[in-house]
Amino acid sequence: MSDAKPLELHHERLFPADSASRDLARALYARVADAAIISPHGHTDPAWFAEDTPFKDALSLLVLPDHYLVRMLYSRGVALNELGVCPPGELPEVTPREGWRCFARHYYLFRGTPSRLWLDSTFAEVFGIDRVLDEQSADHYFDHIQACLAEPGFRPRALLDRFNIDFIATTEHALDSLTHHQTLTSAGLSGRVTTTFRPDDVLDPDVSGFADNIERLGEMTGEAVDGFQPYLQALRRRRADFRALGATATDHGPPSPMTACLSTAVAQTLFDKCRRGAASGLERAQFRGHMLTEMARMSLDDGLVMQIHPGSRRNHNSWLFDKFGPDMGADIPMRVDYCDSLQPLLNAVGNEPGLELIVFTLDESNYTRELAPLAGHYPALRLGPPWWFHDSPEGMLRFRRATTETAGFYNTAGFNDDTRAFFSIPARHDMARRIDARFLAEWVVEGRISESDAQDLIQELTTGLVTEAYRLDKRPSGQFARAAG
Amino acid sequence: MSDAKPLELHHERLFPADSASRDLARALYARVADAAIISPHGHTDPAWFAEDTPFKDALSLLVLPDHYLVRMLYSRGVALNELGVCPPGELPEVTPREGWRCFARHYYLFRGTPSRLWLDSTFAEVFGIDRVLDEQSADHYFDHIQACLAEPGFRPRALLDRFNIDFIATTEHALDSLTHHQTLTSAGLSGRVTTTFRPDDVLDPDVSGFADNIERLGEMTGEAVDGFQPYLQALRRRRADFRALGATATDHGPPSPMTACLSTAVAQTLFDKCRRGAASGLERAQFRGHMLTEMARMSLDDGLVMQIHPGSRRNHNSWLFDKFGPDMGADIPMRVDYCDSLQPLLNAVGNEPGLELIVFTLDESNYTRELAPLAGHYPALRLGPPWWFHDSPEGMLRFRRATTETAGFYNTAGFNDDTRAFFSIPARHDMARRIDARFLAEWVVEGRISESDAQDLIQELTTGLVTEAYRLDKRPSGQFARAAG
Amino acid sequence: MSDAKPLELHHERLFPADSASRDLARALYARVADAAIISPHGHTDPAWFAEDTPFKDALSLLVLPDHYLVRMLYSRGVALNELGVCPPGELPEVTPREGWRCFARHYYLFRGTPSRLWLDSTFAEVFGIDRVLDEQSADHYFDHIQACLAEPGFRPRALLDRFNIDFIATTEHALDSLTHHQTLTSAGLSGRVTTTFRPDDVLDPDVSGFADNIERLGEMTGEAVDGFQPYLQALRRRRADFRALGATATDHGPPSPMTACLSTAVAQTLFDKCRRGAASGLERAQFRGHMLTEMARMSLDDGLVMQIHPGSRRNHNSWLFDKFGPDMGADIPMRVDYCDSLQPLLNAVGNEPGLELIVFTLDESNYTRELAPLAGHYPALRLGPPWWFHDSPEGMLRFRRATTETAGFYNTAGFNDDTRAFFSIPARHDMARRIDARFLAEWVVEGRISESDAQDLIQELTTGLVTEAYRLDKRPSGQFARAAG
């Protein structure tokens, strides 16, 4: 086809324009380009790795589960049914091929977005495609990807090797059966594919079914959860269950970073009211905030790294939520405060060097004002990498430029991809490495760090800090376990 | 005069320093440098085009109506009377020439501001002046401009041609007589110079004279506005009046983006209280917020594009307002929220691809946190270009860098100049085109978009998106009407 | 030692990467590189200059008083006692040399921070050291600095000359005895080392001991401070005391920029309640806010320049504060508002060109939204330079990029170092000059200002604006006094 546009990845993509900076960025990047991937926070499905069955087709693999893509198409008037998105329990109105064609026809909408960069990398480097995706090439893409997915080399475990993933954490709620991770443990993979303890379902009174969830927690742990102390004990047991399967971290997604440090008597009272559905909005928020402090205390005891991802107004679009459910790309960040919000927790445990508390933000106005000063003071606190909408070239550059001068590099936690899009993981880590190399190169050329420091730092930002922050060097194996080939 | 400083416009102004990026920016800019101007939102006076009388003098044309200039001079201690600014109903204390000299003497204060770039462009390219404005050249400027303004080629309609303006919208309040636009329609110019429906005077209970305005609205539309439904009907009629004269859009300037979606019964009650002056501050805000939702519903019916320009604390300086009135450069932006504020309206009509809702901001902290995620999800929503204080090189770059990765290019609405400074319009559009070319060039050189995509995008950002967003291709003529020469 | 890393300052540090911009930055910098230092706001100890005794050792001179350093070390788990920090009244657990070794061992933590740039400059240019500080070179550093400090050339007054400091202001609270400044006045140095009136101790009801402080104020001024008017009179007298010793400015550090303009009757009532400890939180804030307006009125009378440094949550870490006291690096910025907060004060005195009010911020989200528009309108208002965490290369660039287009260069106040780290003052001013030169060079290359304007502006940003804003050309001597050699 003579007018097919070639798909060519720019070898020096994301590097600075200036040649001195670019040369140095290239050299720094080369030091880590092939480093193994460490992915300590994400949302891949453990069933993939436990069952190792082939992926189905391009649409269900690459488009439908990716709310970055669905929301953008929807925002420009693409009807969800044309894409093959359907309400739970219903059947799609189009075939996967038809949905893929719709995606291809609108692929131009992603110009300038990180999704475009990740997808083009995936198309070229994972699938070996050499044409740009558009209406003309849609069928070629669909067929070629279909053929690839049928090959053994495109099964999940094989891709773990091909993608050079040394460690990947999934995320499970407190009440998850953990079946897949048990399978992975039996297969000797628990040091490589690991769960993360995400207990919002049993900590946040605003979660639907909270009281029932507490009951279920009691059943799973054999604790009669009839009071606050047994509730804490049940949580400790559940954390131990996750640790037994290799978990090194917990994760928390409260709407705001508000924390509290209540007396046991008050906590007991709120616990009772929350279970009975009798707590006010403020009381529910206080309970949720207090439980973050309790989680931090438990982390001090059991060594699990604690992550907080606050600040998203979930399911902003009521009509969409009622029809299609959550995770449709309608979660909107909101303004949050960290200075006052984190103070109760930090006053309780922030001076403990034995605690690793990694905080993320969707509100970048806090980088210089609150987060970098907090991380640059409290021993327990680190800044997580730019999250979600900010996991992008500009987002990463804003993060480094805003936080480094106050918090330094060493109060950060390396990169994590936070994704359910498994095939994009190599591209995402590659983007982070390129941007870090670029950032360091620019600062060397501007005489702000020495070249030898930059050589150390690119290693730290790629491997050192994430290993330290998530305590991966303290895992039982002491080594990154590799799946049998 | 041997020490006169030459006024030389830098041919590559606003392009990036790096030569590869600059070369590409130059090439992209060349594709749109001569494109016709489309100005879908602004504040020029329709009387100029209806009556086509000559402009008076440099001071009253270029300085006095421009609050960007007056405020800056005032901020550095220039007394307003020395400039020729006087309270309403009083006579100026200085002649236009004396006021102009005062301006020239302080022209250095504008170094680094967009006003300086616009004015220098206007001086050089519209008036053909080749010396920098300062105390020495003040009289030369005044005389030269005076001579120009006496020429036929400097009359408003001739300038529409000379400036290559294909479309320009003025802004009139709901109670405006629209006389000038009727004249323009009779002259066959309504497809080129058009009004915009700006109904704050009859929607915002905090506007002085609100109840009287409602009465007047009733009289103008023949509706007995004694209840909420007739009030809505009167608004529909007024919108139809504007549409009949070519309007393609409405504009709304509430203090905050707060919206509401009330029951008809509650809206009726608030309407009555607001008219009687019996509504509380919160009730007035709720009514104002609900009326935004009603306007959005009417836009769905009649196809007018809806613009919201929120977040300015008007008339911050009480003494100045009491003495000189509004629009003296004392409007100060304030922190606003979009996530929660827009939710009621968006939940009512945000899923309608048939609605065009263009939102602006003076609070840039919302770009990445709220506005790009909202625009990157809701079909009805687009982001307006950087507004007012942010209509500047840095402001435009911040906008693109902050919004593109999440909202893409296609959820934006092109450029608009939003100005009453008619002579600056070519310079303002030129600045936007240069900055867009620069931004795209930088991203091509950094491997973030392809060069062929950038070639498409510079057309989209200059002409395509503004035409689509303001539905200018749907105007009755189907073509841009040109005034008879 | 063969593996010692050389300490080499990059001669073109902080300049842009692009060669055209860099060449111009170098040329602009050269115009001011050797200009005398004017330091109108800071926290050096007047005893140094009054007594002129030698400094003790590297640790107590360079590390212990610098909360930027202590907080960063603490944040990465360094125990304070290992550094030689101890609670008030206790003795350090380590020798100065041991504390210094601990600092040296962790010096890598400062990579990329302004502290690192300032320290490396100090080591190389003040002490002539040519090796990087690390564990191996720690003793060499300690011994070499010790030897230097014993030399006459390293005494405080000699360093004033060597550092080319023409003017430096310290900061004293209202109840300070001013002994050292009296000594300096006797020595003919009051035009060169001057105090600043910082009356938070007698204006802010939340300061511990507020009522006692008022009593003491009465005693010091001979006013029976039994009512609001005598209290104002006592403040006027105290301001006169400071002015008599050369003060040109006041400084105010309220938690928020909230101001108020109350009637005298209300102010009297609040004054009484605050003294009795009977005022609510809101009443205390209103009183504090009103006193800012009173201070502005007094500044109009006596000509003292007024500075406001708001927005820090002091002593965020309760445990640390209880054990070690204030100024341990645990002050965290918080979100503040200027638009509404400053309105009462600005409506009272903001239109007075005879007032110099310099406002600072730790919340950069206000730069474009509120501060630049306010400074670009009110005659009394100027923007102070980037403060504290923002006194850094990125912070300065963000400030210029965010404020210049709206406020211009001429509503700013030059640079000030705001430091107690005397030895870092040359490096801090040098950093500001390099960044200003860089910023101007970039804008010249981008055609946004002319080269001849940039040549004027680098002088203004270095010397002109600070002299004008702090009225240093109006000091009695009319000249910068130089200490006898």
C-alpha cells in the first residue's frame, strides 16, 4: 500500500533538543535502557500469570480495559457501543474487529498523549508492526496481533521474561481470595509476581457494603469482629496472609489525604457507628483517617511499605456510572491539602525511620508547597512518582523540577507504572528512564550536578530507589526470582 | 535623530532557541502565517463596523480603553489624570497628546509583557513606524498615527480586510438593542461581524438592577415575566433575536464556575426571592448556577455554543471603582474549583455530543488537576484557550504543556483574542500561531509527535478547531462572507 | 589521594544549554557579576558584626544553624544527635569533627539542591578547597576550615569587605534590646549593617506570651499600654527606635496573608480580649489582620518599607518541637489566598504610591492567579523575590516566567537572600544574578525583549529595583558606608 504511513519510533524520543544535552541524555539512558523492570505498584490481573492462557484479541487486550483510551474516544463523541463497550451483563453490539476499526479511525485523537507513545512503542517493539495505525491499517493490525497472540511467546509468563520484568506487584482488596497468588507461590513465582494489600473495602465506611465487608473480614480471619480491637486484629491477620504470599506493601485510595489520630475509645465509638450506618460524613472521614494511622502503625510492626493514593473524585459522571459501572475514565482529580491532612499521622509515626510511607498526588500544586517540604523533613515519608494523569513526559518533568530542589532525589521512590495495561509496561518504564536521563543531562549541562553524580543518579532513579523504598532487597529470596523458561 | 532606537520586530520571535526546533517552528508557522483570522470571542465595538467612522487619536484608540495598559501604569505610580483617564461625566485634565507623552515616558514598564509585543507589532506592521516608543519619539508617534487614522485605509471596515479577518464576534448583553448588528445585517455583514449573547445582566441576581433587568427583558420579548417558565421563555426569545443576527454563541461570566441543577419548583422559588431581593448569598449563587444549566439546555435546543468565563473578583479596588467605575484593570482572579462546581451541569447535559460547552480559567492550577481530565472525558466539554492574563507566550505554553497529554489537542477550541483592542488583533493571532508552531516543533524534535502530524495540527490549532468548536461551518452562508470592498 | 574527586565549579553554571542563549547569558552576567551585594532582608546575627570575633568551627558555622541541611539529613534517617544537634540546655553527644564527618558522609543527599550549589561555591571560593566533600575528605575539610577561621581575613567585618557587601539588614523582634546595632551605630556601620523591625511578638495574639510582650513594650517605650491608642503609640515609638539605628523596613510573618480593616472601637475591643486571652481564633486572626493594616498606615507616615512573609505552618512536627524547639526544618508551607486576604489592607492604603508593601509567598499557585495581577494594579504593592524553598534555580525561573508577563519586571523588588548562613551570601546572590541573566538571555534570543533592554534590566534586577524598593537611596548617608579596613 503506497500511501501507508510508516511507524518509526524516534530513537532519541523524549531527549532534549540541544545537542550537548541530547548527547549526554543518550549516554545516561544507555546505562539503564536494558535494566530489568521493577514494577512495585500496578493493576495487572494475577490470573494471567497464574493461568498463563493466551490473550484474546487486540480490542479486549489493548483498548477495552484501558480507561485512558475509552475516555478520550468518548470525549470526542465516539459512542461506547461502537467501541464494543457494553453495560455489565450485556453483550457488545459490535465484533472485536469492528470495535478495533472504530479505535483505529479515531487514533489521531491521541496525538501528543502518553497513550499514543506507549501504544506506538507496543505496536513497533512488541508486535513488530511498521505502519501507523489508522483506518486503512486497522485490519492489518487486528490480524497481525491476532496471529501474534496465538504464539507461545505471547503468553503472559513468556512475556514476563521477554519484557525483562524482575518484579511485578498486583493489587488485591482485603477480601480477595488470593487464589491466583497461591498458585503463583506454588509455582515458585511469589518473589516475582506479588500481591499488594489494598484494604479500602474494609477501612472506608463510604465503600458500599462496608458493614458486610467487616463481617466477611471476620469470617476470613477467624476473628469475631465485634469491636475495634478484634477488628484491628483481623486486619493484622489479613496483612499476614498477604505477606505470606510475598506482599511487600499496602495501598490506600482515600478520597482525600486526611488522617486522624484518635483515642481508642473514640475509634471504638466511630467503628460502631460506621458499621451501623449511623456515622455522619465527618465521622466517616475521621474513622477513615484514623485507620490510615492504624495502618501506618501496623506497617511499623510488620514491615509492609505503605502507599497512599488520594484525591480522585471517583465516578464523576453519574449517568455513565449507573449504566456502565466504575473505571470508565470518569474519575476526576480534586484539590487536596497535605500539610494539615497528614499531620496527625506524621505526628504519630512520621519520625520513625523504620516506616516507609509513600505518598502520591493528583494535585500538582502541592509538589513545591507541601509535598517536597514534608518529604524533605519527615524520615518516614517519600514521594511516589507522578501518578495517573501525570505519568507522562511533561508530568514527570514537572515532578522532578518541582520536588528535587527541596526534597532531593533520595526522598523519592523510583518509578512505578500503576497500570493494568500489561503490554504497555516496557514502554512506560522506558519513558520514565528516558525522561530521567533527559532531566539529569539538562542539569549536568547547566552545571547543577556533576556528570559523575548523574551517572550514579540514573541508576538510583531506575533501580536503587525503588528497591530501597519497596524493600525489595529484604524479600526472603534475597534475589529476584525468575520463572522457569 | 541619531540616538533614536530602531524598532525592529524579530522575525523569529517566540520561536525556540535551539536551531532544529527553530527551523521546524518557522516552517510550521509559514503554513498558517497568512491564514484568515477567525475571532469568535471578543469585545470590539460593533458601532465601529456599523458606522465605519474614523478612529480619533492614538491615546483614545490604543491606550485609554486598554485596561492592561492603564493598570500597569497605575501600578507604578502614574496618576490616572496624567494619562487622560477621568471619572465618568468629567473632562480629561490633559490633551490626548499630553496623555500619549505620559504613556510613552513609561513605555519601558511593559518590557517583557505581551502588551509590549502586541503594541510593537501594531506600531511596526499596522502603522509602519521604525523607532521605539519613548519620551523622544512620543510626538512623532502621535502625529504619525493621527495622519494614518485620517486615511480611508484606516477605517474599521477597511481594516477588517487589511487584517484579513474572516469572522469576528462582538459581545452584547441580553438587553442590548442590537442596533449596530441590525445595521451590519442590512449591509450583508452579519456572517462576518456577529454578536454573542451575554446574559449575565438577566441571569445573575448579584448584578445591580437585576429585578429591573428582568422587567426589561419581559418588555423586549413580549413575555409577562411573572414566573420562572415565562422567564425561560423570554430568554429563549432573546436567544432567537441574537441568532437572527448571526450569533453562534453565548457567553457567561459568573464569579465562580459553580453550577446547580434544581427542580423547577425550587428554581421558581429562588427566582421569586431573587427578584424581590430576598435571597441569601447562597440562594443567589444557586440560582445563578442553575441558570447556567438552563442555558446549556437551551443550547442543546438552539445550537448556540456556550462559553463560561469564571473566576474573576471584579472591581477589587473599591476606591477606584467608586471614582472611575468598572474595567479599570482592578479585576483579580481568585482560586476556583471545577471538579465539583461543574458536576451538576455536566451530569445534566455533559454526555450530549450535541452540546458545545467551552470553559475558560484564570486559575491555572486547574489545568492538569481538573480541566484536562474533565475535557478528556465529557463529550460536551472543550477547553477554551488561555484567557486574559494567560493570553501570553508563557501562558500559552503552560496551557499546552499542562493540558495536551490528558485532553489531547482535539478537546480544545483554537485561539480567541477576547479583546476590545481592535488594532492588536493581528498581533494577538500571530502570537498564538507562533507559539503553537513552536510548541509543535519542540514536540517533533523530541520525538513526541511526527512531523506530518504537526503539519496537520498547526492547521487544526489555527483554523480547524475554532471553526468546529464555534460551529462556523454551520452558519447559514456556509462561507465566510466578505464585505464589499 | 588518587581517588579524590575534584571540586570544580562550572563557570557557566545555571546558564542555558543553547549556545546563543548561553553566550548572551554570559555577557549579561558579566555586567553584574562583580556588583556590590545589597542584602535588604536576612537573619545574620548582628553580634558577629558588632563583636567581630572569629567563627568557631565548620560544623557550628556551616551545618548546625542551617535548617535546610539539618532537615534533609533528618529526612533520610540521620539521627540528630549524630550531627551534634541537641535539645536546648543539653550538651552535644559528638564532637564538632564527628558531626562534620556525619554531614560529609551524607553530603550526596544534597545532589540537585540549591544548598549543594551554595556550599560547593562556599567551599571553593571562600575556603579555596579543590576536592568534593565526602567521607574521605571530611577531615581535610574540617581542618582546613578550622585553619581559615583563625585568620583575621575570616572575621565577620573583614568578610563584609571580602564579600563586597554594601548593605545588609538583620531582623530583630520588637522587644529586642538592639544592643548590637547600637554598637554598630557607634562604629559608624549603621548605614551598612542595619536592623529590621519584626513585631510579630507584639502584634500576633497567637505568639506565646503575647500579653506579657505588650507589657514589656509599654515599659520599653514609656507608654502605659492600657488601651489600643497607647498601644499604637508605643508601636510608633518602637519603630522610631529601629529607624534611629538605620532600619529601612519592617517585616511580618503571619500564618496567612489575611488582613482586616476594623473600626477603632472594634480594634479596641479585640485588643482587650486578646490581652486577656479571651479572644476566639477568628478574633485573634482579625486582630492580627487589622494590625497589618495599622502597620501599613504607620509605614505611610514614617517611610519604613513593609514586608509580609505569610503562609508557613510553623513547627509541624510536634515531637521535634517539644524536644528541640523551633527552626529545625519542620515548617511546612500551606495553601493561602491573597485576592480576598489582602483586600482590606489594599483598600485602605493600596492606592498610595508613597507606600512600599513587598509581599512574598510560599504558595506558587498564587503567582499568576493573584499576586501578579495584584502587583500589576496596586501602586503600593511589589512582589518579593522567590522565598525560602523557592530561592533556587527552578524557583526563580518559575517566578519570572509566572509573574513577568502580568506584573512586569518593575513591580518586583530585586533579590534578597533571607539567610542566617553568612558564608553562603555571595553564592546566593551569584545564583540569582546567573538565573536573571539566563532568563533575560532566553527572552532576547526568543525575540521577546531587545538586547539593549536586557542590558538595562540586568542592572535593574541586580541593583536598581532593590535599592528603589527598600529606599536605600534615601538613607541618611546617601552613600553606602564602608567599614574601615
